[in-house]
Amino acid sequence: MRPGLAAWLLLGLLGETGAQDGCGDPPAAPFHSAAAPQLSPEERLSPHMPESLRCDACLAIAFQIEEQLSKAEAKVGKKALKESDYLEVLERSCSQDWDGYGVLELDGEKRLSGPGLPRQQLLSVMVSGGPWPSRLAKMCHGYVGERGEAQIYGAHRRGPAALRRLLCHGDKGPCAGRKDGGPDPPKARQNEL
């Protein structure tokens, strides 16, 4: 049978098996759309992580530190790392590129998204790159400097929940008082001099 005739017969058969709607047109595919989050000037331009995203950022940082320390321990047979080794791993954790992270909008609320953070929505647009990687690196270095490498490594040894509590849920942590790690309601702004 000639290829043209075979294709014509195949199309004819498809037409009779319901591949077209009642008017002879193929059925319409479902339409879905998602818009990129609208970022404020602070969210676009500030070198600092916006207050509303700091809890998500902290959870992402805790996840990355945990991942890197666990990989390093796996290489030495799950034994505790020497101080020089965990210092190097913490530096590497904070200095990574952070390119897998960005901001998306979920039900009108902006959230940080990426590895270690809950998947919030199947259809969304994430704005990544830009200021987000440097903000995460800056926050990570700040936590390591503030808490200290030994304290962070000790929390890691007690488990991921202990590390998240140390970095994110303490008295002054960005997730303080929240079980789910979600953002607090916006705080009243103070006048800055």
C-alpha cells in the first residue's frame, strides 16, 4: 500500500473513533496559565532577604547544610567529621550557587521555592536568579557566624529537626513561634532614620 493512501486511511479511522468533536474539529486541550509574581521594589532590589521570606530562606539553608554535612559524613562511614572537615563543608554549603531557589506566588502570598521547601503548587511561575542566590548565601554565612560552626554541627548530629530549631525556630529565629515554618503576618514597619 502506498504511504499516502495508508496515511489517508489512518486519518479516516481516527475520524470515526472520536478523535474529533461533533463539528469535525479536534477536541480543545484544557487551558492553564500562571503569572509570574509581582515583586515590590524591596523584593527586586534590596541586597537583604525580605522579612516575609526569611523563614522559607532559613529552612532552605538548614536543608542545604544538612545535605552537605550528611554527604561528607557518608564518605567517612557516618562517623563524626573532624573540625577542619565540617568547617570546610559549612563554607562550601554557604558559598554554593543557590540557583535552584526563587520566589513564586501561592494564593496571593509570595513564597520561596526550591530544594528542601515544600512543593506548593503544580502550576506556578518561579522567579529565580537575580538577587535570590546572593541573599541566601549572605543569610547562610550570617547563621554560621552567629551560631558558630561547632554549634551548627552539633545540631546536625542530633538530626535535621534540631538543626532547623537552632537556625530557624529559636527565640529570634525567622520562624519563631510557627510550627509549619510559614510566614508570619506582616509586621508593622518602624520609621527608619
